[in-house]
Amino acid sequence: MMENKYDFINAPDRRQTDSVKWAVQAGELPMSLADMDFKTAPEIIAALKEKISLGCFGYEWPRDNYFEAVADWYEKEHNQRPKTEWMLFTTGVVPAISAIVRRVSQIGDNVLVQAPVYNIFYNSIENNGRHVLSSDLKFADNEYHIDWQDLAAKLAQPLTSVMIFCNPHNPIGKVWTQAEVQHLADLCYQHHVILLSDEIHGDLVRNGEDYTPAFAVNGESLTQVISLVSPSKTFNVAALHAATIIVPDANLRAQVNRGINSDEVAEPNLLAIPGTIAAYEQGHEWRQALLTQLRANFAYATDFIAREISSIQVVSGSATYLLWLNVGQLSSNSSELAAYLRQETGLVLASGNVYRGNGSQFLRINLACPLTMLQDGLNRLKTGINSWLTLCNTKK
């Protein structure tokens, strides 16, 4: 019934619009950028139309109903209810990360990450005169793990003041366990490091244990954590520019509030508030239908790659709509491979190099699209890889 109620078959045509993802050449298929090719929930669209019909758009500010909607969502979907007084509105997770880094650390400080990780983190650190310090994730048997000894040593460095935590992790799709999130928060508390947790993919856990928000950790460590959440990935509403910062500690929250207001990333546009409330109060059924579709897409892609492209291994995370592909057997420079695939087949994938760590041996592909589009993309991938292999054999 859910599958029939919502349309995951017909993708809106975003060519010749202002879409970043679809600003490609004729015949090219973009499966790189992390936005979906599904229409968003009709409940959200209805709320936006109602707001537009008002016909008058002055300055706005979120009221209690906005923050209650966020709390309701996390209680119903994740069994964790954050207090509304912990929350601040912001125009996006990335603007908030940059503003918070500027406010709670000093120029020259270390900001710790776990590479390979979302590339924009590096911009937020380096553009603000801070140093990237990576505790690279260990990769063994086609799985990633935290190097706890290395992590503790780097958190202990005097100049390390912030850790940006990708929870769940993009691009590898890993859901950290409750014990891992707690231990990480405890280490940050022990070493006086603020844990800045990007939880934008938290609603997209397809299988297994749910993710653990940083605001749900226990004990004194709660005073050092900041969670960043948004409906943007879940509902494909990135252009709404709406996110929520959840900071349990009052003093830290006051600092963060100063930061986002100084940087002017604390005020909503005309659709941010009604769009977010509609998503969080009426989007439960749509999310379940989306997850059903994503499970089917991941099963199809994993099976296709195992059967048709044996030189690539799927790294099987249980969250996000992004598949992390190990192409180490084919190339040690995935940006070169990605450029070749685009030139030969028109398939646009994200090169793993930008995520640093061992990303140069990986490609990232977005599976949040109708099955017909996914089939087209996988067929292009197969064609391109076969051509690459032929080229490599010729060079030998």
C-alpha cells in the first residue's frame, strides 16, 4: 500500500533548471551529488503551496511549534526526545559547522575528522585557518573501523579543540553503535574537545540498529556535544535551507548561538519553517516508503555489481543512499577512473579522492533514484569498466 501511495518511479526532469546535480551535458547521467531524484513528500509540497498562497513574506522566526516538531520526530523515529530548549534554528548543517568552528576554536587549532569523510568538512576547517587532523578509519576485510588508540592520542593533543563526527558516516554509510558514540563522546569530554556531530543522514538507516544521536549520550560527556540535524537529505529539501542545532549544555549553546547569529546563518527563509514542520509532523509514512525503495535499489545494485562487475567490491554500510565502491583492483587514482567513466559513458560519479584517507581507491554512487535510472547507471558503469580493463590490458 505504501509503495502505491507515493511515486518513486517517475523522476522530475531537472535538466535546464537551477539544479546543481543536473547541470550536465546532454546524455550524461549524474549519480554523484547527494540529493535524490524522487519527488519530495506531497505533504511537504502542500504545506509550501499553502505558504506561497499567503502572498506576503516578511521576516520570520521559528516559534515553539517548529522545535516541538523536531522533538516529536526524534521521539517517534529514533526513540530519543531532545529538549526543545536545547535547540537553535540554522540555515544549514554546513553553515552551522563553519560558524561553530569559528566560534569554539582558535586559528591554528586542530579540528579532528575521520577520513575518508565528507569533503566539505575540510573546507569548513581549512578556510577558517584551522588544521585538519585526521584519525583515519582502519580498512580491513572490506570494512571500516575506528582506530581508538590513534583517536585518543590525537584528541589528547593540546591544539585539538573540536572533532567533527559524521554520524552516520558519509561516504562509507556506516552506522556507529551506541557504545561507539558513547565512548567517542567520553574521550572528547576527557580531552576537553567539543564533539560536533553531523547527523544529516540519521533518518536514512536502511537496516540493522538505528543511529545514536550525540545529544543522547549519557553522563558528563553530554556537556561537550552538539548535534546537527535537518530534513534536507531525508526529504530532498536541501534548498529549503533549514536545520536544527541541538546543544544540551547551556553555556556551549550560548556560544553557538552567538556564532550563528554573528555569521547571519540563524534566520529562516519563507518556506523553511512550514516545510520542516510538515516533514517532521507528516512525513513518517513517506520516510518508510522511501526506505523500502532504497532497500530494493541497494539489493539490485549490490547483486548487479557482484554478478556483472567482479573487479569492484561494494562496501556495505547500512545507512545513507550512497554506495561506496572499492575500485582498488582497477586504479589507485579514482578521480582518473571517474573522469574516464564520464568521458566514455556519460556516467558522473563522485571520486573518492576528495574524501581523503584511502578514498583514492573508491567511487561513490548515489542510488536515490527510480529503478530505471539506476539500471541505466549500472549498465553505463559496466560498459565503462569493461572499456577501462581493455585499455589497461592493451597498455600491458
